[in-house]
Amino acid sequence: MIKMIKATYGLVKADGSVEAMTPASGPFSVNPQREAELIALGVAVKVESPEGTNYEDMKMSDLRKLAAERGVDVKAAKGKPEVIAAIEAAEAQADAAEVEE
């Protein structure tokens, strides 16, 4: 999982839309190679999952169950990174909504 510290990254969501990930955005996941590239470029840093949850260590079935519990639609997700990204995007939106209140 990474967090942007400079620039903007276009995160492709499960529904095909693109979300702008900026330094103001929460942590998110993409494939490990892309995360390493963004970190090497100095535009992102590695961070731990919110609340200490390590989604990478979870089974796909558990991730899908967690997504369903949180109301996150991951039916179109083709792989674990997309499911994780959808969960983290929902968490980031929830965090942003709490800050606005």
C-alpha cells in the first residue's frame, strides 16, 4: 500500500473510472511493481494498511466478504489488487467524508 506525497496518480477503479490520487488522498494499492516504481520516482511512500489491516495477506474470499460487508461492489474486479484498491478507495472516501463533517 502506498500514499502519494507529490503529483497525482490516476487509479483505475473496478468500474473502469479513474480516481485522482493526490497527497490529500488516503493510502491505496496497485500492483507491487507499480508501487515500487512510484516509490522509486519519489512521488509515493510505502504505508501500512489503515487500522493495521494487511489486505495483501488476506485470502481473496475474505477480501470479497469484507468488501460486501462494507458495501463495496467488487463484482467486476478481476484480481486481488483490484479488490484491495476498491476497499481502500472506499476507506479513503469514508475518511474524507469524516473530515468534511
